[in-house]
Amino acid sequence: MKIIESSRRVLVCQNRTCRKQSAAKVLAAFQKLSPSEVEVVASSCLGQCGNGPMVLVLPEEVWYSGVCQEEVAAITEQHLRVGKPVERMLYRKFHQLSH
């Protein structure tokens, strides 16, 4: 079995509530903009209904809430390419401000 060098994945909720909040556009933007070594996955409900579209970056377990397609470029550039989560967009239920 081959071990995958990068196991980073981006899960974008595509369940009912997130879909109503344009999650399909967010998913398409991640698929277009993400580095090739990052797997972008249309996920089922991530259990945070009403805060979407929800995005979960693994294996770091970094959550983003209320993501719109215009914000995907910032997450892609700053988090996926540089490795620094976009603090202003983090889901506050799981991430506190560092300052």
C-alpha cells in the first residue's frame, strides 16, 4: 500500500442547510483553487447546522464557518499554501482569537 505524502483534506459540507447557503459554490472554488496535493471533499453534515457553509481542514482540524466563495482564495493562499489559518474566518465555537 502506498502512503500518501500529504494527507491534507478540505471537507466542505454539502448537506441541506449549507447547500442553501451556497456551499456548492464554495466547494467548486476550493476544487479550482486548492493545490493539487490537497484533496477537496464534498462532505455530508459536519454537525454545525446554521453556521455554514462549513469547511473543515484536516488533519489540523481547523474549522471555518460562514464561508463564501469569495473567501476561498484567502483560505487557499494563506492556510493551504503557507500553513497559517485565516484567523478572522475561524469558527469561534472551536477556535479562540490568539490576541
